[in-house]
Amino acid sequence: MAQEHEHGTQTGSRATTGWAAFAATAVVLFALLVWLLVVGPATTPAADVAETPEEPTAEPADEEAEPAGEAVTVGIELGDMYIDPDEIEVPADTPVAFELENVGGAEHDFEIDGVGGSPMVQPGETLTWEVDGIPEGEHGAICTVPGHEGAGMTATVVATPDAEVAAEPAATDEEGDGTSDGGDSEGDEEGSDATESGDHGDMTPEEMVEVHDGGVADFPAETEGQGGEPLEPEIDDDGTLVWELTAEHVEWEVEPGDVREGMGYNGMIPGPELRAEVGDDVRIELTNELDEPTALHMHHLAVPNEMDGVPGLTQDSILPGETFTYEFTVDNDGSHMYHSHFDSARQVPGGLLGAFVVEDEDPDAVDADHDVTMILNDGPLGYTINGKGFPATEPIEVEQGETVRVRYMNEGLEIHPMHLHGMRQEVIAYDGDLLEQTHTEDTVNVAPGERVDVLIEATEPGAWAFHCHVLSHAEGSDGMFGMVTAMIVE
């Protein structure tokens, strides 16, 4: 009985609970119905969505969509000192591959304002530089090597939507001729072996050694012509020192087999070395056998204004076939230079340059066993020391214990820090003026137009490399070249 009572109680409890749940559900449904009737369906979230105009949905990106335009290749010649063509038309916002060929004697690059710049292109090399696209409009372009922009290496890149490019479309990687920024590709069968300094192409290590050592074995190599030879003056009846110089076009062999068009004085590059003493009266008769005007400036020599050699300012230009006479009295000693001052950014690097040395007024001021002039140049003739590039440069040969005076003269457009292995350099003069307090340097920086005199005591026997420490002026994938020589101490 107890169990029956207990069971009956549980059944009644469940029934009560069920009715309560039903009642609660009914209340909720009634409240929802009232809300819908009062508020209305127009303000429901679903209605909002239904009444909002449908916005167009973006199509999924096509992974194989065509680029903004067909990629093109544009050939550009970098020379000394020009960019050809100097106006380059390309399609706007289109991939462009610039084929940069350096036909000059110095390193060059190509930089477009607002776009970027290429790697440096070494002499004789061709490099492919790719850009994703150039914005519509005109953009200036230059070579960024110091002095080259001012010397004329400028161009304009014009990007227009309907540009017509006189070039073949750039090959794609699938065609086996694509390149990355400034580099070569494995599939480039016709590309240069070296697209930038230090790239040895397909050479094996043994071949690299053979090429490098071959140049050293040839040093010093024989070439036609020798620059900077001393020119003794004629002595006039009144004691005046008279030199006759002729400015003329020359074919100059810089390295074995490398003959370049240049300009020289008396058929040589550098021109003859002239030497005088303080107090000497000097007369220089310059005859112009070029096909263009020229003039002669005595760099840092104290001369009368009318003898300063600046066309349009102190004299008329010397036209082809004309002769101009420069006369002055030597007033300051030291290491000086003479060079053209007409279109000088082209004529001077092209070879119209020379040394004018005035002996120390105090003959005991400097004690040296050897006196060596080292004219540094860059430009159409390449990186040269006294008009020659390694292995045709001339070594300095001395006996152990001797002292050498080296007169650095920078006639180029770039800075050249000169470094001698094995021995220190004592700097004794700047720009022709002896220093009261000398100092030693490992690497002597020589800026354009600057002269620096150093003394070197040959203490260490052996063959010591002597070179510009802008390494791209002295060594590349084919070994040493350019501004390299050696001091040989016996």
C-alpha cells in the first residue's frame, strides 16, 4: 500500500509540472504574437535585409588575370658620358626590362626618379634591370656615379598609355629568357656571362683562377704609346722657358688590344710633364688641331687673370687651327696640373690633361731617391694611372731602404683612395703646399682636382700591390684591371 501511495504521488507531481511548462510556453508565444502585431514586420532584421537594395558582389579574383600591359624590353647604351637614347618612351604601368649595355670605360648605372635604380654595370658588360611598371608622366633618369650626371649622363623616361616602344616584348621565364632585378637567369642563353661585378657566369673555380692569374702574369704589359713623358723646354734669348703643345685627337691603347678614341697633348695621354722653378718666366703655345674648340687652364698655378684659360671669361675659345699663347712667371712651387677648360667634363677625362711640377723652393725640404707622378683618371679611357690600365700600368721599382715621393693628381670625376700594401704613406703636401706637420696614412684619399704628395720608405722587399681602393676601379670577375700597379722592392 505504501508503494501504491508513493507511486500515485509521483504521477500527480509529473502532471502538475507538465501543465506548468505548457502554460509558460503559451505565455511566451502570446507575447511574441503581440510584439509582431504592434511593431510590425517592416522593422524586423529580416525585413531590413529584404528592403535594402542588393549591392553587387565582387567576382572572385582570377589567378590568371592578364597584367596591366604586355612586358617590353628597352635597350639603353651607357657611355662616357652619355645615355642613349636620352628620351625613352615606355607604356605606363607596364612591366619593363631595361637592357643596360655599358660601352664606356667606367662603371655606370641607371636610376629613374621615383622608380628606383639598377645595379652598377661594369665596363663592357650588359645587365637586365626589370621594373614592375612606371607611373604615367615624365621621369628624370641619371647615372648616379659621382660627377657623371653633371658630365651629361641624363635622360628622360616618358610613360604614356599609348607609348610605342621600338623593342621586342620581354621574354617570359617560360621562354627561358627571363631575368630578375639586376640579375641573369639560368635560361638566358644570349646574356652576358657577368651581369654585375663579381659574377663569374659559368666559369669553374679553376677557370676563374686562370683568368685572374693571367692578367698578373702579363704585368707589366707592353702597349703602344707612353704618356707623361718629360718635355724639355726651349730657352728663349731672355731666358723664358718655351713649350709648344698641340691638342689633337689620338687613338690610345689603354690595355693590350684596347684602343680608344681620345684627345691628347702632343699625341700622348697624359700630356708631357712640364717642370720649372719658382721665378721662371714661362711661355706655352697651344695649337688646336681638334675639330672642336678648346683652352688651357693651369690648375693652382698663380697666373695673371688673362692667362687663366677660361673661355668666355678670361679669353676667347681656341678654335680649330688657332694658336693661343699663355705667358706667366712661376710664383708657387709644388705639384700642379694643366688641362682643358672647354667642355672640360668630356675633354679632360678624354685625355687633355698633364702635370706641371714646380720644384720645391727649398731643395732640402723633401729628401727622396725617386720622384714619381701618378695621374689618376676615369671616364672614356677607363680607370687609368698615367693613361694606362692594368696590366699595362708601369710598376715602381726601387731598392730596399730607398724613399719614393709619389705625387697623386686626380684629373677624373671620381674619388680615388690610393692604397699601398705592406708599407705606410707619409702625407707631406696637399694641393702643392708642403705641410708643416706630416702624418701617415694607410689609404690616401684623392678627390677630383686634388693633389696629394706622399713619401714611402721602401722597407719591405717584394712585389706590393698598389691600387685604388674603390674596388670596382681595380678588380672584377676577370681579375685585376684599371687602377692597379705595384711597388717592387728589391
